Amino acid sequence: MQLESNISKAIYVSCLTIFLTGLASWAVLAHQNAPSGMPEQPKADMSDTRFARGAATGGMAEIQLGRLAGERGSSDVVKAFAERMVVQHGAAADQLQAVAQKENVTLPARLTSHEQQTYDQMARLRGGAFDRAYAQHMVEAHEKDLNDFQSEANLGNDQNMRAFADQSLSMIQEHLNQAREMLKAVSQTSSHATSSHSSGK
């Protein structure tokens, strides 16, 4: 009987040891595998958030300057470009807002101090002076946009932000090309006006 009791105890201890070892192994594996059950795409981090906020205020500035150009500009080329900015950047702003809401990113509701200062300076100009200043600023603004959006499309951590940036690149490139053409047009108009004025003296 004593022998049977000892064997029973040995079997019990062995089974218990195997069970506990298995349980511990399962716990370790479950802990290691836990991340794979979570979404694999990382959410918006600081760089994504910075991009989204910069894109929001940049788009807002281009819309507001576009409306201003419709009032203050004298060139048909400028007015046509400005109208395109209001419509297309307005649509892009709606897309960005939808992405930001998904990622719990709060977008700014007003321009940065630098953008507001640029707007105020533009608001003091009219006619040909406005056309030239606006065209130059649009070239510079879209060069910066292209760089920022390319960087986010290539290096961003959030899939939705990257997709928005990537989808916007063709529009920004098109706007940049048009802005350069606009700058050439208003610069030539200015040169013609100056030479005509000089020859009239």
C-alpha cells in the first residue's frame, strides 16, 4: 500500500508539474502574441499630427488668399487660379478633416501668426502689385507643400495620413506648375506695362 501511495503521489506531482509548466508556457506565448491581435498600423504620432495641422492651416491660408485674390487681383490668370484654390483646397480640407477625426487629431481653426501676417500684408495690395505678390507666394507655398506632403507620404507612421498625403501630391504638383505659369504671366505683364510707360514719356 505504501508503495502504491508513493507511486500515486509521484504521478500526481508529475502531472501537476507538467500542467503548471504548460500553463506558464501558454501565458508567455499569449503575452508575446498579444500585439499581433492589435491593429498592426500605428496610429498618428507627433510627426503625423504636426503634418496634419500644418496641412490644415496651409490649406486654410490658400483658401483665404484665394478669396482675397478674387477681390484684389487684376489679372484674369490670377482670378482663375484663385478660384481653383478655393474650390480644390476646400475639398482637400474636408478630406483631411475626415482623416483627422478617425485618428483623434484636432485640427487648428485659425491661421498661424506667420500666415496671418502674410494675409494682412497681401490685403494692403491691389492690382498688379497684388498679382505679383500673390503669384510669388503661391509658388513658394506650393513648393513647401510638395516637400511636406512627399515627406509624409514616404515617412509617415499613420496609414490614413500617408494615403491622404500621397493622394494629394498630384494636385499640389499641378498647382505648383500653374503658380509658376501665373508668376511668369504677371511678371511679363508688369514688364510690358513698365516699358510702355517708359516709351510714353
